[in-house]
Amino acid sequence: MSRKSIGLRIWLIQRLSAVYMLLFVVCFGIYFAANTPASFLEWRTMMANSFVSITATLFFLSLLTHAWIGMRDVIMDYLHVDSLRLALLTVVGFSLLGAAIWIMKILLTVSV
């Protein structure tokens, strides 16, 4: 696989994740405008629905993927010292991994 096609695939993943996040925010914004949960119990009941839980999980996975690609591209483009680039990519990667674990813990706790 050529380097050009890998770059195109990453570009496409970032654009598709942005489109999904936009659709998610618009749809949930409309839903919340019409059906605002009045209590934590209503919020938890809504999040326990498998469709809502799956779409929220996909939203956060898209958000983290989008953030990783964007941060990776910025770091790769503007940091030219290899050791500093590797260190910063490692920090960003572990930070996003920690955020992913935290988000999954929250979503799994709510759906139980």
C-alpha cells in the first residue's frame, strides 16, 4: 500500500468521524429540545436504551479518533525533533486512551 493511499484513508476517517459527530450533536440537540430529561433517573433510563448507548459510544470513539488524527498531524507537521515528537505523541496517546477508558466506564455504569 502506498504512502499516499494511507494518507487518504486517514483523511477519510477524520472526515467521516466529523460528519458522524455533527449528525449526533444535531439529532441529540433536537431530541433534547423536545424531550429534556427532568431528573437523573430519566437521563439514566434514556442512556440505558441500547440504541442511545451504542450511538453515544460511537460518538465518543469518533471524537477520540478525530482528536488523535488531528493531534498526530499537527505534531508530525510542526515538531521536527524526533525525540520530542515521540514523547509528545506518547503523552497524547496515553491521555486519549485514559479518556477512552474513563468514558467507557461511565457508559457501562449508566447502562447497568
